[in-house]
Amino acid sequence: MTRIRIVPVVLALLLIGAGCSLRPAPVTPPAPDERTVREAPPAATSTPEAPPIREPEMVATLPPLVDWPVWRGTWFDVKYPPGFAARVGAEDSAFFTSPDGKVEFYVYSPLWGGDAAADVGLNSATERLVDEKTQVDGPTTTHWVTIAAKDGSYTRSWVDIKDDNFGSPVNHAFGIKYKDAAAYAGWRDAYLAFKASLVQYAD
């Protein structure tokens, strides 16, 4: 009986034809030992810090309004915060400066009509007009003005109120000059109390 010898090359061809592959099967790596598995550290994050918010400059605790000093003008009285330096304005007016020089209050109260511009009008050489508005409500005309220094060293606002109820115009004005928004916020309540304290006289 004759024996058939299948050489390796022929055997390989037969296996390929039957759908077999001579490539080695992929090796699945063993699962890592739980004792050697460590959690990856969290990714580093860099959150930029928000710029600090500038708080209003706090003023010293002020005594009640009844204890404030009184400035007596020719035709008016007004109270101003203790420690402020007072000085006479151009006419029927006065200025009051805070101890640190960052805020200044202003009042103008003539007997009848007048013009506060002599004290607080725009100085075009060193200042610029920021805002201006006029409102008429019956016999009362209110005029608001905001002015800023060209070098940015201060801002000032003033309001002039004219009342024609008496047949002849009667007016008064208030103003505040401040170094920056923080100084204004810190002294705002004192400024409102200062305005409310005005007492006008008649002849």
C-alpha cells in the first residue's frame, strides 16, 4: 500500500483554504492586580482670581444731625459734618471740605433769585462737561450738572432749584465734589443729611 506524505507547505495551503490562519491569536493581558491600581490625580485647574471689588471708603461714625455744627449764612442756616472745614463762597454760599480732602459739599441760598455759576460753573480750561439735564415741574425748574476734571482728579455734581411760586424766582443750589466713586459712596448719606438741613430765611 502506497503512503501519501503531505509536506508542510501543502498542509499550510489546505488549512488556509479551510479558513484557518497561521497568525498567532491575540494575547489578552491579565487583569491588573487591584493592589497596584492607583487613581490618577485630578487634573490641575487654574481659575483666575476675580479682581478685588473696591468697597466704598467708610467715613467715621457721625453723630446725630442734631449735634452737627451749624453754618449761618446771610439768608440761611445749614448743618455740616463735624470735622469738615468751612469757607465762604462767592456770594450767599459756602463750601465744606472733609478732613481727608476727598469730598467737598456746597450750598448756595440767596434771599431771592441768583446764579450759582459764579461758584460752581464749568471751568473750560481744566474741566469738561459730563452731563446736564433740566426738568420743569409746574413753577419749579431743576437743573442738574456733572463736571469732571480733565486730569481725572475729581468729579463734581450740582443741582440748582428755582421756584416761581412767589411771583419772583427763589432759588438755591447744592453740590458735591469727590475724588472717586468710593469717596462719593462713603459720604453720600452725610451729603443727603446736609441738604435736608438747609433752612432758608425771608426778609
